[in-house]
Amino acid sequence: MTQLDTATTTGGALVVRLLKAMGARVVFGVPGGQTLAITDAILGDDRIRFVTARHEGAAACMADAYGRLTGEPGVCLATTGPGATNMLTGVGGAFRDSSPVIAITCNNRLPDLDRDDAQGADHVSIFRPLVKWSKLVSTAGSIRQAVEEAYLRARTGSPGPVLLDFARDVIEGPVPQEVLDRIPERYGPAPAAPSAAAEGVADLAARLLTARRPTLWIGNGVKVGRAGEAALALAETLDMPVVTTFNGIGAVPTGHELVFGSLNRMGTGLSTRVLADTDLLLVAGNSLNAVSTGRWSLPLPDRIVQIDVDPTMIGRYYAERTTGLLGDAGATLTALARAVAAGEPDAAAARDRAARLRDLSAARAAWWETIDRHDAEARDSVSPATLMRVVRGIAPDDTVAIVDAGNPGVWSYLWEVRSPGAYIKPVGFGNMGFAVPAAIGAQFAAPGAPIIVFVGDGSLGMSLGELETLAREDTPAVVVVLNDSGYGNIRQEQIVHYGADRTIGVDFGDVDFATVARGCGVDGERVRDVEGLAAAVRKGLATGGPYLVDVVIDPAVNAWTFPAFRPYTPEN
């Protein structure tokens, strides 16, 4: 085998140079023969690191978490064929949740494409439905333009993942000198997204000032745009309650007096109560998709105004009752708050809004009492509702909560987000196995911040190898396992729809994940009561590294029937 010349600027070296100029500090991935020109270029460069995952799907989740928390593209790398297809699910999660990611795959050599070469696959076609844009890079002269375009597309408009598929001979071969000239040391920030037209803002401000029961329903677009402060400024001007989509949790502090929880297919009795008496619904960065609206079964008011940066989202659903403002959520909400503050107040409407807010505040207190009343502990196990509240009481305010799919996500309704943006979860794709690898991405996105991972035993089984990555990277994460020895959310749904004797495919043998974690280099312990849980979480936070707390939870506490999660009706 011929040794490659590392003194020449290869296509792989150019890719790394461009990524560094774009601000990338880390690439997550699993190397293969086709990727070597890129990984070799990273070797010995202290400005960028390669973090080896145990599975390509986990590498994509790491990049996804980095993108969600920073707003800049996370980068993940995989080799051809099975390496690329392993990465696809994690990339799909980033796509459905608008997370900026640059996914890099390395294919076989150009003469061997479509010639039955080992592990050959058409990556561009495979990824196309789950990325914003995908491209096969087939010449050294097109590398720079391709990487620059990927960077632009990933972080502008509605952010999301893009795919660059490099032919092996392109990244192993030399790059023409003219391609290397005038590459900047650092690329500039993304262009600012525009506010909605002034006329539309003024009209909406006038409508809000006369509305007696308006509600602001914010989604992931507000979180992505770091527009939570603007949303709260508008809400405070109008005494207007705020609810979030499931994907919008973390856009604003959930303990704020105007924030009343999240709405999705379950929602809560509190958030659905807010919606029930709304006369004007303002949705911002919220596509009103299936996850948010219970597959469009949630009753919505007759008047909806939708703010979105993507024109294809405005009125896509509920078109007959929706008017739209096209613009960035942050810029538009800021302009709207100014217009409302400068507008002509309607005294009667303002009194009604204030009275409604008092009623909703009382309802919130009653809702928390409902949780206390129905949250009984079983012997030798912990209720998941208690688990969330105990951990929240211990964890620092700036803790980044990373929540996996399934029941941990539902129970995280009870987690108080105190720092905007410090909560992430896979929502649109619901890809299990997200949270543990995402903690590794979060370590690079928010260095020094404490991290709490909430993961079910089902999802942990899909990402178990990344416990070793946690140990190797010394990630400061406390991994809290909600262990009910099965796919708990699906088991509980089966019970609701078919009865307790009609469950199938959802039960595991007992696994002591603390023992497994120690075998991977992560210290941990198993707990069965609240006192043990609290002590273990305190110990884990104090270690400053990874620590796993395997919590035996009560499987009888059903997320589908838990009283606080039932939709509001006037009778309850």
C-alpha cells in the first residue's frame, strides 16, 4: 500500500481548514478507510479535535446537540455505506428539529462509484429526504464552494442539517493552488434575518391591544432564534400568557410568571386551559404541526396569527383562520413589543387580560397541587414525577437538561428551565438513544456547565457504547436512568388502548446499569428511593465527571393517564 504525501495540501486538509475558518472546534465521528484524508488533517492540530463515537448515529446526535446549543453547525463524519446509513437517524433528528449540522460522508473513488465497490451506496439519494441540501463533491476545485455553501445553508433561514459526500480520491488528492488563495481566517456571522413588514406589525399590535384573552404560543423557532427575551417583553406588555410547543421548551424560563407550560399531543391540564379560552392566538416559530396539535385534533380559536421565517409554514395548517407575518421571530416580536407599547391602550381589554392572568395563576397553583396529590410512591421504586422534582431541586440553575425520547420527555414537563436554551430533546423525529451522546456534544457547546441526562432504559440500550465515550471525554454529566425494565411509554399506551393483559414486545430483563457503567469507566449506583436518588445526584454533580444513577421507577405511574397531563375541560 502506498503511503500518502502529508506535506501536500490535500482535499481533506482543505476541508479541515475551511471547517476551522467557520469556527468548528470539534468533529464527531467514526473513522473508516475513506475518511482518512480528513482525520489525518485533524491530527496534531490543536485548534480542532476529533471525538470518536462508538456509533455513527451517536456522532450525529453529538453534532445535533452542539448545533442546538450554539446555533452554529455541529460537524459529524462517517465512512461509506453502513457508516453513512448508521448516521442517518441522528441526522433526521436534527432535520426535524431545525438543528444546524454539517454531515460529512466519504465515498469510494470516483471511477469505482456505481461499480459494485465494497460498501458502496448513493449517500446523496439516501440522505436527501432528511437534510436541507446534499451534494456529492467530485472535484478538488469544487471543495471550497461546496463547504461554504453547506455552512450557509445549515445556519440560515430555518436551520438544519446538510450533507457533503466526498469522493475518496478527491480528498486524498492535491488541491490546485488557486483554490487555496484568499481563504479567510474566520468566516463572518450569518446575515440577520429580517423583521416582518412594518404595516403588518402595526396591524397586529392594534389587534392585540383590543384582544381580551390573547395567548402567545411559541415554538422551536423562538428557541433557535434566541428570541425568548423578545417573546417575554411582548407578553409582559399585554399581561398575555405564554405556552410553548414541546420543541419550544427552553425558549423561555418555565418558572416565569407568564409561562404556563407546553402543549403537544398530551400537553397538560394547565397549558390546555390557557388555550381553551383564547380569543386571539399568536403563534411564533411554531409550525402548528402534528406533534404540537395532537395530530391537528387540538381545538384552536378562530383567530390565529402566525409569525415564521419560512413562508411555507404560514397557514400550512389551519389556513382558513390564519393570517401571517413573514419574518424572524426575534426581530418581529421585538418590533411588535415596541408597537404595542407605543399604541393606544384599550382600558377594558387590559382589565380583562389582567383578571384572566390572575385566574390562570390560581389555576397553576391548583395544578401543582394535583401533582402532589396523585404522586404516591410505590415500595422500592421512585415515581417519575418525584424524580424530576427532586433532581431539579438539587441541580444548579445553569444545568443543561438533555432529555431522551419517550417517557423521560413527558415527565420533563415538570422540569423547571431556569436558563433559556438549557433544555434539549429530540421531538420531531423522536429518535431514541439521543441523550447520552448529546451530552458529549453539549460539553463542547457549553464548557463548564453542569449536565443532567434523563434517559429511559430503552433508549440507553440503544446508546450504551457511548458510556465509554463519556468516560474517555470525562464529560461532566449525571446520567439519570428512568429504569422500568421495558419500553415504558409504549407499554403504557398498550395498556390504555388494549388493557393490562395485552402488552407485547415491551418488557426486558432487569439490567443494573450502574454495574454496566462501571465496566465502561463511568462510576455510578442504583437507587430505589427518594433519599438515595438525592444523595446520588449530589455525589454525581460533585465528581465533575460522568456519573450514572440507575433509578428503579414505578411502572404503574402511567404518563398517558397521569391526572396533571389530562387536557383541560371546564369540568376538571
